[in-house]
Amino acid sequence: MDARYKDKAAATGSIMLCELQGATEEFIFRWNVIFQEHPEVLIDKVCQKKLSELMDRMMSYLKTVKEEKL
């Protein structure tokens, strides 16, 4: 890699990791707020089904990323 771009690539990678960290924190925060303010989401059968579908979708995506198959 050309030395002129090496620092920029490293900085961009660091910035993107910060962005992903922020997205992770925001995800956890938002889900916690919903479960605290609307606990029925965790016990309602229709909500449980949709919640399970959302979690399956997210876990499938994260597995794809972890396996570097994007």
C-alpha cells in the first residue's frame, strides 16, 4: 500500500470501528428502553414471535459478518 494512503486507511478503520461501537451501544440501549417501558413485549405471544424473528435475522447477519461472508 502506498504510504500516502496507509495512515488514512488506518484512521478510516478506526473511525468505522467507533461507528460500529456506537451502533452497538445504541441498539442495546433502545432494546432495554423498550423492554423496561413495555414489558408486555416480552410476554405477548404475537410480540414474542416477531421478537424471535428479529433476533434470528440479526444473529444470522452477525454470523455472516463473523464468518467474513459479506
